[in-house]
Amino acid sequence: MFSALSFAAIVLIIGVAVDAAYSSSMGARGDDGWVGETRRVLAEMTGPRERTGGEIGADQIISLGVPAYNHLLDRVSEESSYALTFFADGMPLIITGELSKVVPFGGVTLEFDDFRSSGYAKGMIAKASGFLPTRWLKWIVCLNRERKLTAEIASRGEYHRGRIRTNNLRISLHELVHAYEDKPFASLENKLRSEFYERRTSGKKLRRLRGITNLYFYGPKEKFKAGFVYRYIGKDRGVELMSMGIESLMWNRFDIWNRDPELTKFLLGMLIFFGRNTNSADSAVSSFKNPPYLRSDFSG
Ligand SMILES: [Zn+2]
């Protein structure tokens, strides 16, 4: 006769066996190796070198993204071969689920001006916020503490001084990246973005997006340089490199993981480096009480 106790013991034994099989398959595939490798590269970057003047360059950011890239490439490629919808969240959930082993993602409530915002747009933006590092979201909240974010539905996405226009999840994430880039003192982020952009586009001519594409939603002054899988990624001065890049990374748009490994690694490195948890970063966010639009010298 089976007693309740022996049944419990059998369940326990099966549980242990399944657990052991699971962890050995994880080990065999080296799934956790990339986490250790990422931490090692990060420790090198944030060691004495950083303290003596921040000599971080685009190449170091790319190296930081390499372990995550190698770990995720097969999975992303495989999922992309199925019916891929840019408006579903399957792919970004896979990618951020893995990246959150090294950097916290989401978990921050964005505050909106409810009177002037669309509930539908707010919902999409809130969902998209799960695909950005927690530290970036804290900055967005901080920057918009006084004016509050507004969310609107529009045919073309836009970010301008706390106002986000969107019509889907992918664009919502794109505009949130612009909202993060609105942060002052982003000199290292901007330096790295420019370095990568200049390297890719050196010697290339500025060309008008509207003239080349015949798409009239582009303004007459919007220009790009060739050098990327999609023209808009190459918009003048690299202003769309991070926003278009992270959007493309999270949904594997243009098959960017296979067609532009260097940019993909750079973007992964940027998410990890500027999303990492450090005491000094957290205190910078919490002590920041003077958003640029409240300062008298703000003209942007
Ligand atoms: Zn943009």
C-alpha cells in the first residue's frame, strides 16, 4: 500500500531527477557561461580605468555585448523563422528575459498626465517599458517628474519634451529610447553613439530620406547616410541609432541579428553598460532634482 508519505517521497525523487537533468542540460549548453563572461568584461571596464577618466570606447561596448549576442543568436534566428509579428511581444520577452540575468529590466511605473493622454497609448507604452533597463526608466520618470509624460495616438511615432506619440508596441519602445536620451549629462552615451555612427558612415554623403524613398511622411530636411540595413537607422548625426537600433534588436527587424552583428553587439553592450546596477548610478538618479526644462538656461 502506498502511504501519503511514500507518494510524497516519490514525487520528491522525480522532482530532484528532473531538476538535475535540467541543470545539466543548461550546463552542457553553457547557458550561464555568458553571464559570467559579461560580468568579467564589465568588471574590466568599470575597474581603475573608468575611475581615471572614462576611457570607454565603442569597441569595449561591442566586446561587452559579445557574450549575450553569442548566447541569444541561435534562439533569435530560430524564432524569427516562424511567423514574426512586430506587434506581438514574444521576441522582446525572450531577449529581455535573458538579458535580465545581468541587468534589471522594467518594473517602473511611468507617470502620465491622464487628462491629456490616451488610455490606449498609455497601455502600449507601459507594456513597452518592460523592454528597457530599469535604470533607464528611472531616468525617464525623473526627467518628467514635473511636467509628466503625455501619450497620444498618431500615425507616425514621435517624442518631444515628454510627449510620446505612438500606435503600436514597437514604436512605443522606440519613443521611450528617445525619452531616455533626453537626459542631460548623457555625454558618454552620446560620445559612444557618435563614435559608432561616424565609424560606419565616414566618407558617405548626406542624402534626403524623402527624395530617396518617395515617402512623404519624411520631412524635407530629414537626411541619412548609408551604412546600415535600414536608411532611417543612419539618420543624420546618429540621432536614430539607439532608438531604431533597440527597436530592431528587440524584434529582429531587418534580421539585424544576422545582417548587422556589429551593431547588434554594440546595442546589447549599451543596454548592459548603461543599465547596470551601481550605487553611484542610483544616487545620480535619486539626487537629480532639476530637470532641464525647469532651468532658466534651457533652450532646447
Ligand atoms: Zn526616432
